[in-house]
Amino acid sequence: MTSWASLLFSVGTTAVAQKIDLGWYPPSNTPINNLTAALKDQGVYGFIFNTSETPDDRYGTYNWCNMPHVRESEYIKPAIEYELKYVELVQRHHKRTPYASNAFPIESYHWDCNDQGLYYYGRHLGSNSKQPAKGFWQGYISPINPYMPSGWVGTCQFPQITSAGLDDSWVHGRDLYEVYHNLLGFLPGRDEDWRSKIVYRVTQNTITSQVAGMLISGMWETTESIPLMIQGVGVDSLEPQYSCSVGANLFDTIKSSSNAAWQDHLDAAADLFSTLDNLSGVPPNDSGFHASFDHYFDNLSARQCHAKPLPCKLEDGLNSTTCVDQTIADAVYRMGQWEYSQIYRDAPTSLAASTATYGVWIAELSQNLRNVMADKEGPIYFHNIAHDGSVSRLLGILQTDVMVWPGMGSEVVFELYRRSGKMTVSADSSNGTSIGGDNTGIEGVNADRYFVRVLFGGKPLKSSSPNLGLLDMVPAEILLEYFDGLVGVNASLIVGKCNGTLPI
């Protein structure tokens, strides 16, 4: 198999000429980023939080448990003159158990995962006759060990992808194959040499690999060994893990009292926090649970996605009849949505923060697009499995017009198309940039023949940036120049932006 490591991230030749506006533009005003609505509305804007199943007539609706993705029945095929050349996708993992850090001090019921195994073993590649048994972790509770963990108790890891999350991953893979092979004829068939054309990448967090195995099986109907690309600890660009003190400080400042909007939302939510603390037993001085609604959101939504009951107050170690009800849970979900919009879009420094902390991955994506546009050998499909922070930063950089907290299985898809023949693309209101003749700015490539469509939830993403607008067949040169202006070709601006030697 071809080694993609050097090919995918190789140095490309780029020199763009058009002037692109790199400014931050606020998202649209909606109930999601309206603090009054977040506090006082009923329900959660029609969003789904209690099942992975979205009825077909509602598909496309936000579903925290299993977000809408590209599917054959909803997919809009482009005009016939556009030829699909490359697809790169980044998705959040599918649904999981909660993180241990998001547990209440004492949880009222166990959470067991006896219907699945997490396989961890090494094996030789090649013809070595010494091969391993397929060992998997099986959690258990010792009757002898006097030490019990606080919070969640059970045979699961906290987190791990649940059995239902594995099923969602398999269906996600099947649906992608049905679009990009069955509908478009872009991917090779399952009985053809697809391995040389497809790349999967994961992060250092093992839950992404748990998803990858099932997703690949759904796509290709195989249980054979498949390599998963992974970067090193502390430098991975996909999660991301690389050091970026300036970017981290920008995010910390957004989530601090120096941001009046953030402090206002904490003050306004004081009664909600008090109610939750009383029911959960979380101390009011627990900074993790009170810096944001992240911990309460994860704790409650994970239960509801897996049809587990909302928690009740413990009295003398037993459940009382005083419980978190749906009204309280919905308020937590609305506040979590407000927070993600504030962190990744509404705060004026959010673009700079996301650019610094996710700019390396953006540069890798840009180079992958350029490689295809220059007819270089390489994959035609690149699938990244990551986290909500990964997808959120990407949406922030694209300046999505309506920001939501990316739910389980959220995906952003970049489709690169070639349109035959040379043409002149004039300035318009959707992107504000003109492209003329052969003045492509990309050496050896007719960039004005290439177009990008970006899908979120299976639909073209609308950006607040006047350069991008509706990301539906945007000239590739415009998107690449926008990325270059923010992160530099081959991420040349990111180290300086992250260590403070370059302006953010």
C-alpha cells in the first residue's frame, strides 16, 4: 500500500493573488445564541435528545444522539457538468458513555457494557506465524477491592462507544457508501481495490478507533485489518493536541468573567445551577461543574440517548421522588447550545482562537485538495474521526452562520469537483471575489475549474463570511486563499500565532 504520510502532507506550490477578507463576521441571531431564549424557552428548538432514530420525514433535524449525515435519500446531486474528484470528511465519534469527570459524586445506578468488547492487542503484520488471540477488555467489579470509584460504577469504560453507538457507526458507514458508490459511482466497489484509494484517520483517544472499526465494516462489509492513520501524542492536529498557548488563552478568556456575555450567562443561570446541585449532590464550589454547563450536559444527555432515566436526588443512599425532570434537562441543553455558539462563533475572538488551535489540520486539508487539483497520486477519500472540539473549531473557521454544539456523529464533508473547460467567474454577492481566465494563482493547476461544496448535516453549509457565503460549488481558489490567509501555506503562520511572535 502506498505510504500516504509524506504524500498527503507534502509541500505544495501556491501563490494566490486575490484579496480575501479574513475578518470575523458574527452568526445570525437565532434562539440558539439568544440568552433570554436559552433561559426561558420550552423544549430545545425541536432538537432530539432521546434516541438515535430520526423519522425519515424529519431527517435533517438536529439529533444530539445521532446527527444527520450524508444519506442517499436526501443527497442532492450536483449538475452533470461537475465531476467529483475528492472527498474529505471530519466527523465526531458516535454516542458513548459519559466521561468519568462528568459524573455526580454518587450515581444512583450502574452503567454496564456487558454486550460488547473493546479489543486491545498488537499483532505482527506479514507472514509471522505467531499471531495473537483477539483479547478484549471485560470490566468487572471485585468483591474484595475495598476501593470503589466515585461517580459512575459499572463494567463500562467512561468513556467508551456504547453498543448502540457502534450500531450508529456501522449505519453511518453504510450510508456513506450508498451515496459515494451506489449513487455517484465515485468510490470503488467492495470487490475492487478500494484500500489504495481510501484513508481513515483517528485521534489518540481510543473512542475514535472504536467508531472507525464499525464504520469501515459498514462501508466495505469487511472485518479485515485496515490501517488507521494517527499522529503522535502532543502534536496531533486532528483532535487537536499540539501546543498553542495563545489560542488556548483566547478560549479561556472567552469563558471567563472578562467576557461580559459569558459572565452574564453564568449569573442568569445561578438558580438553574442551584437546582441541579441540590438534585445531583455536586458541591456548589466544584469548578468543573460550574465553569459552564458542559458537565451537566454530558451527564444528562448520555443517559437520555441510551434510554436511561434522568437522575433523582439521593436521600440516605436511596432515590427520592425529587428528580431532574425534562424541563430542567431541556434548560441545560439550551444553555449548552448557547455556550458553544458563544465560544466558537459569537465571541469576536473566536475565529482567531479556532484558527490558531486548528490551523494545522486546515493546512493539511488544503494540501490534500491541492494534490488532487495537481493530479498527484493519492487517496480520493479521506475520513477523519475526531471530537466535538474538532468539528466546532472547523465550523468556527468556516464561520458557520448558525452554530450548534456538534452532536454525536456530526460530520463536515468537503467535496472537490472539477468542471470541464476554462471559464471566467466574476464577483458575486456570495463570495465577493472574481476569478479570471488562467490567473489561478496555483502553479500548474487551472484552479478556476475546481469547485468545493461543504456539507454539514448533509446540506450545504452557510457561512457568515462574505467570501464564502453558501458553500455550494464555491471556486476552490477562494476557499484555499481564505485558508492560506488564516493559517499560511503548510501552516506557516501557526507556530508564530500560537507562541505570540505573529499577530493573531
